[in-house]
Amino acid sequence: MKKTSKTAKVSFEFQKSSASELCTSSDGSVTGLTGNAFITTVPVPVATITTQTAAVRADMQKIASGITGKAITAQLAQHTNTLMISLISNGHSVQDQANTIAAGDYKKAQQIILSTGYKLAKEPIRKARDFEIIKSDLGTAHVHVKKTKKGIEGHMWKYGLAPSKNSPPTVFITRFTMEADIIISDLPSGSIVDVQHASVVPVSHNSNTGTVITESSKKASSISQSKAKHPVFSHNTSDPYQWTNLFIQ
């Protein structure tokens, strides 16, 4: 059984639900908690949830029959709020009990939560950064960059040890990869590493005009190319690559 410190969580997005949707969620929790093999006790009894749900439905039926006014509207709001608070209270209890019973088994905790009729909270989406350290062990740095475009592209890396913080290295090592990651190992303890990166995307010629077509974006380098497809660089121009920098303490 795989153990993890990750916590399975209940979805508490009840405020986004209409009165009808809230009743449906309530029905699911009543069904799921009745005779549940894992969760036998919750702060608000299932019978109370059933009564509160019936009150909300009774208000909706009155409104549907043509009864209107501030009084019935306020009553529905009050009954809906009471039911929502009860569902949230029980949801927190279900979440805590499920993770305690699962004892670190994330999947099992999720299954217990689902068995109670509650929904799982959506997994947070990790947004990839353009240039980041995704893992660093002692003497090792794992650097990841966002790909410029989907498909094949090359990556140029330069890195070196900086003499002090915010001071550039005097010597750089250059590496070329087809992957958007590079792992630098055997780093001295306490060293500061300066990493520079440039993406190199495919270029081609327009068969009619002979001009260069460059697939580019904010990270891509614009590289000149002759008709013979040999890169041409002028000794008097600056570095044609657009480098981004990352200091690693």
C-alpha cells in the first residue's frame, strides 16, 4: 500500500449551487452516509439533513405554484443557508475521518469520500513556469524550461559557477539538448550557479522568394540562414541568441 502525505479533499463549492442543486447534493450525502461502513458519525445527523432538504424543497414548490414576495424569498434563502452549513460541517468531518482511516493511502481516502456521496475537490493545476528549478539535490540542479513551440526544437544551455551572488561567472560551459530539461551534477557544496538558456526553433526558406521563414515566439531565437542552409553570423554583430538567465543559490 503506497503511503503519501497528500490529503484527499472534499469539494465545498456549495455556494455556487442553486437551491435545487443543493438538494441534489444533500440527497447524495444522505444516501452515501446511510449505513456507510467507514463514516458512522457526522456532526449533523442524516435525519436532520433530510428534514432541512425537505424544507428547501417545500419553499421551491410554493414559489413554483405562484406564491411570491419577500417573505417566501427570505425563507428559502434561510433554509438554503442552513442546509449548506450542515453539508459543509459534515463534509469537513468526512474529509478528516477519511484521511485518518486511510492512514496516508491517498486513493483509499478518495474512495471513502466518494462513498459518502460527497464530491472530491478538483486537483490544483500546476502552471509550468518558463524557466525554473524543479528539483535540486545535494550537488545537483535540475533546470526546466517551457518549450517554445510544440514539436522539435533545440535548446542551448550555458552555465557556470558565480564567484558571489549577483556576480556573473567568468567561465561558462555550453551544452546542446533536444529536451527542455538539463541536470547539472557534481556541483561544489554552497556554490552559486548561473544558467542561461536559448530555444532554437526550425527555420526554412520560402521556395519562391528565398526569404527565411522563422518559427518564433518570445523565447525563440531569430537565426539568419543562407540559401544553402548554412547559418551565417557576422563577427561584428552581437550574440544572435536571446538568452534568459536563472541564478541558482
